[in-house]
Amino acid sequence: MSGARSYHAGRAAEETVCDLYRRRGYALAASRWRSTAGEIDIVMRNHSETVFVEVKSARDFDTAAQRLSPRQFGRIQRAAELWLDGEPGGTDSAARVDVALVNRHGAVSIVENVMAA
């Protein structure tokens, strides 16, 4: 997939995931939030809970899931901690990390709480 096509496919997948969370009562706090530790695709909030969402898209869910590496999880963990440092409750704030898998048809499979934030 070309760079531009890949970029637009990724943005479309992220928007689809945001819409799904919004329908579940979450509000978008940040999109493609960057820190010194790395980027978090989506940050959503629901009342007092913060959800960090890593979005992976591919032709099918299995291929998308295979694109997640232990190194990425470490990056997400560090970035989430930096985000939470700015919250009133700090790293004791209610938070979780979800992975949203998006297939070529735009279907979404969310794996909640893949690791503690």
C-alpha cells in the first residue's frame, strides 16, 4: 500500500473506531496524541475513566492483531503514564488500554483492557 493510501486508510480506521466509542458514550479527548514516549492513536473519556486506544487495520482481524509488538505495548504504556501525569488523580486515575482491530470491510473488533494503564 502506498504511503498516502496507507495514511488515509489509517485515518479512516481511527475515525470508525472513534464513532464506535462515541456511540458507547465516550468523548474524544485526543487523536494521535504525541509525547516523548510515542503516539497514542486515540484517547477517549467516559465520566472519570480514560481509555487509550491503539488502532490496527489490515485485511482481517488476525493480520491486524499480528501487527502489535511488545515494543509497541511498552511505548503505549509509557505514553499513557505521561498522559495520566497531567490528570488530577495522576497515575492513580481510572484508565485502561484497548486495542481496536479494523478489517478491510470496516468492521471493528475491540479488545478491552489489554494492559493496565
